[in-house]
Amino acid sequence: MTIPTRPPVGPAVPGWSVRPTPEAVHLQGRYASLRPLTSASYSELYAALGGEQAAPRWTYLPAEPPRDLPSLWMLMSTRLEADPATFAVVGEDGRVAGTFALCTVDESNGSVELGWVLFGEALARTRAATEAVHLVQSHVFEELGYRRLEWKCDSLNEPSRRAALRFGFTYEGTFRQHRVVKGHNRDSAWFSITDSEWPAIRERQLAWLDPENFDADGVQRTSLRPHGSAR
């Protein structure tokens, strides 16, 4: 009698258990801090992300740019209902200058997405922005024990694609005709970091964030992006 060959399966995950549902918490860094987004932050958030000058930052999000503070209030109140783990990002000047959320949560499999990333002009492309992402990445892997952190964006959103790679995410592929956003097709580029990749990414980020990596004008000495390409 021939014993059937067992089909291959993936590596065992010993001791695995359902992970806790993410919540917005206070996280403190050297250049930035995170706190739960509440209505107390809406005025500063509107100053950073409202008005015509900030409108391009909303291009790829499934929401129109807030035309006034009440519009932002309504939008963010709805966002908090959908994704309670929504953070306010506080920059080096102590003001709220951005937001992002932990969403698409799959506690059973230990997967979560870093989404709705919105940084105002004063925060974008700064060490505070990098540290803010580092803080939430550390929280996901080291405190919540998740196995996978995702980043998704419109495939045409080149700044977001570059940011994902710079923050250590690996490109996985593009979901064609994934969504219809504001009446337009969206092909979604998917990126991820796994828990086995995180320790090396963490060390690279900490080295970049070290004050010794910046000159007196705050300009980086070495790049965070792989292969020494520009920040």
C-alpha cells in the first residue's frame, strides 16, 4: 500500500494566540510623540491639513479636503468610529501636525495596516515624521505582538510608495482595479513588514534617528533609505 505524500505546509507558529485589538495610546520619542486623536486636536490638525494649500495631500484618500474646521471635525469623528486606533502626531514644536491609523485589523492572524497617513507640510519629510512611524511600528511588533504590518496606497502615489520603502516595507504587488475612489479607478500597491524583518529595520531606524546622524542644521549625514539613495 502506497502511503500518500503529505502536501507541504508553512512553518509552525508555536505558542500563537489571538492578538489584542490595537488602541491609540501615548507614545513618546525624541523628536515626535503620538497620542490618541480627539476633538481637542482638531484645530491644530486643521491648521496643518486644511485649506487649499494642503488639498493635494488628500488626493489619494477616500475623502475630500476639509474646507473648514467643522468639515474636518465631521470627517475625523467618522474616522474614529471606523478606526478607533487613530493617532495624532505631534512634531518637535509640540503641535499636532499629522495623523494616521491602525486599521484593517486581523487579530486572529496578527495583521494590521498603517493607513490614512496624513502629514502636514511642517511634518512631512522630517525626522519627527520618521520617528512617528518608528514609534507605531515598534508598538505593533514589540508591544502588541503582531506578525505583519501593511502599507497600501494608490499605485500612482509615488511619494507614498517611496515612503513605504524608506520606512522598511517590502513591495508585494499591485491589486488591479482594487477600488473606486472619488469616481476614479485605484490600483493599490501593497507593502508589508513581517515580525522577522522588524529587528533589522528597527536597528537601522534607530541609527538614523540618533542625534549624531544630523549636523548642526539638522541635515542627515547618512540616509535611511536602502542603498544610500536620497531621503
